[in-house]
Amino acid sequence: MSFPLYIAKRYLRSKSSNNAINIITYISLAGVIVGAASLFIVLSGFAGLKDFTLQFSSDVDPDLKAETAIGKSFILTDSDIFKLNALDDIAIYSKIIEERVGIRCDDKNTIATLKGVDKNFQAVVNIDAMINYGNWLNQKSNQIVVGWGISNSLSLGVVDYRKPINIYVPKPGKGQITSTKNAFNTTKAVNVGTFSINENLNDTYVFAPIQLAKNLLNYKHNQVSAIEFKLKDGIDAAVARPKIEAILGDKVIIKNRAQLNDALYKMLNTENLAVYLIFTLVLIIAFFNFIGSLIMMMLDKKKSLGTLFNIGATIKDIRKIFFYQGCLMSIIGGFIGLFTALIITALQKAFGLVMITPSLAYPVTIKIENFFIVFFTISILGILASKIASVRISKTLVQDY
């Protein structure tokens, strides 16, 4: 053990004869502990909110989705279907047709995204759990299932034949429209259920049988907009992705769940970074007090430092003593803060000490990376604060006693 480190440990364990300095030291150490605990709790709370937010979209997002690379649709050939059926990584897949359409009911109109799905869709995503009123659609019918937002805007009921629902989409072609009657493909439908996932999807999507969407858009056999895949248990999306790409070629783009919700992920990650920077700023302010306490300890130990200097210790060695002491204080404070925060977050996770609503506890998620983030932050700030304080020691200080 080096001489400066040995003395730093002795100083760390010993108390000053001046109670005011002891109080200042305890306050600065408490600031490090509270700062480390607060940062970890906030990061855990935000991780919990992130997981809570993403779970609503994850329930209706497939493991992988193949979207058309050019245009609005592509042809899924018989050869493609045979190869996909033979691929061991895929548990099941669903053909999808998506298009923006107009919906009219009585005198009310809205624009929505019609999502035509086949019979496998219920097995690919957990859509049944999202239906909170009515039932899922029948493939051999003109039934639709709409989001709560669209249902409210059109005043739709469930299985209400008194209110005919008209779905219309512009016909493809060129030139001027001479008659609105011949400008749109239309079909009638009946709403049999409503779903609630999140505000964006509730206001955007209408589910329909894939044949209804195909007839409305005049699509050819096996012409689809996308394919949604459910992988077998234990299969990594990163492993299955290149195999599907090899089958479908460059006519599609394969996306995982994160890429399907890239805007949401970017927003949550940006907010996470902003929260981290704000609390790091609070820690920096707390470490100003830490620097002050180290300087006060130097002044209190001035006579002892003079003795060390006279018996051969260099100014560099004496600076190292307080540098090591500051580093040890910050590391110990960081560990205590992390341990305290772990207990608090574990209690919140187990017993729901803080509630958002009477039935919903504030979500928290304990992640190992947050331990390293907090400890790394505390360590770096502690090293910088100790370095700033230790350079205050000069030859004049240790000789003037």
C-alpha cells in the first residue's frame, strides 16, 4: 500500500477536533449518497415508464415485419410462400394490406388506415386482448373492428345495422375527375368490435378481412402491402431476419419491433438522456460542497501536513493524500446511495409504495446498466472534485503553521 493511500484511509476514519468540519464532511457525504440514490431511482423509474409505454405497442407488433421497398405493394409468389412455409424459424405469418381510406357513417366522415388481415393475424399478435367491446371480425364477411377514437368520431355502435358504414378509396388512374360517383371504389361494412391500444392507433386503424381490402383496392392474387411474422420460441429476430430477406429479396424491407416504433424509441431515449443530464447537473452542484469540505479538512490538518512535509513527504504526496481521500469518500458514498436506492426500488416494485392511480403503482425497472451508469458518473465527478481540491495544497500552506 502506498504511503499517500495509507494516510488517506487514516484521515477518512478519523474525526476532526472541530465539530463544524465534521458536520460539513457529513453533509457533503450525505449529498453524494442522496445524489447517487436519486439518480438511480429516477433512471429506474424512467425505465419502468418506458417499458410500461412500450408494452401497449409491443402487444400488437409482430416479431418481424416485411414492408414493401418500392410503392405500396408487392407480389408474394407461390415460390416465396413455399420457402416461407419451409423456414423453421417462423412459427406463423400473416399477409397484410394497408391503405388510407375514407369512412362515412350518416353525415360524419373521417380518414383512417384500413388494415386488411388474414385468419393468421390473431396468432401473430395478441389483438384479442386489445378488444374491449364486441368481437373480432369474421374473414368471410364485411365486418370491421375500429379503434375507440374512430368509433367516437363517427358515433359508431357495435353491430348496428341502422347505421351503414361506407368505406371508400380513390380509384387508380390518370387525368381529371369528371364525376365523383366514378372516382371512388366503395364498399359497405358493419362494425363488430372496438379496440383500445394507444391514442395514436385508436385514432388511426380499422381492421378488416383481407379479401375486403383486396376487393376495395383491386389488388391481384397474392398482392400484399406487408407480411407480419411471429417467430418460434427461442429464435432471435437477428437470426431469422437475414433468412427471410434471402427469400423475399430486395422487394421488401424487414423491420424489427424497435424499427417499427423508431419515433417512439427515439423520443423515449431522448427523454432518458435529458433526465440523466439534469440529475447529473444536480450532482455537480452537490460536489461543489464536496470540494469545500475537502478544503476545510486540509486547513484543519495543516499542522499534520507540515509535520509530514518536514519528515520527507513531497507536496505531490500530500496532494495525493487528499485526492485519494476524496475518491474514497465519493466511492463509498456512491455504494451507499446505490444500495439505498436498490432497496427503495425493490420495495416499490414489490409493494407499490407510490401509486399513479388507486389501482396502478408507479412502474420501476431495475437494470444492471443503470448501476454502472450511476457508479461511473459518481466516480468521474468524485475524481474531478478531488483533483480540484487537492491542487489547492501548496508549499506555503504546509509550511505556514
